[in-house]
Amino acid sequence: MLAELAPVSPMESMLAQRIVTLSWRLKRVCRIQNQTIDAMNADNASDPLSKLAKSFIFKGLGATQDPTAGSNGDLALGRIAIKDFSNSRVLEHLLMY
């Protein structure tokens, strides 16, 4: 992308580098935001009765959560963002970037 901008002067080089950096960040944030929304939807999409049954099973086993929960590798980045923001106002924080 930097070659396409073909900066000539030092000022143009600095501005072109900034454009490339911001473009990369925007793509990255879009990916994180999409995966976070998908991960939040996946967590909320399950049946409440099955969640209750699982909680009783894991409580009886002494486990705190389902070991298979969050095993979807496609949403790993989204789950990391949710944990990073401690589940509070995740989408608002992502929109800041």
C-alpha cells in the first residue's frame, strides 16, 4: 500500500506511513469487533435449560465451567476481547478504536 501512495517528500512519506498504519488498525479492529459480537451471540444462543443442567453437572464434579466452552477457535480473538474488557461495556470499548 505504501508503494501505491508513492511518497516523494519526507512529509509525504510520514503521511503515507500514517495512512498505512491506520488502515491496518482499522482492519484489525473490524475483525476483533466482528468476532466479539459473534462470540457474545454464541454464548447467549444456547438453551437456558441446558445451561442450568450443565451448571448442576459441573457443580457436582467440582468444576467451575464447561471445559468445552469457548473451544471454537474461530472466535478466539473475540473471546479474548471479552475477557480483556472484563465483560463490561465490551462493544462500547471496541467502538472507541
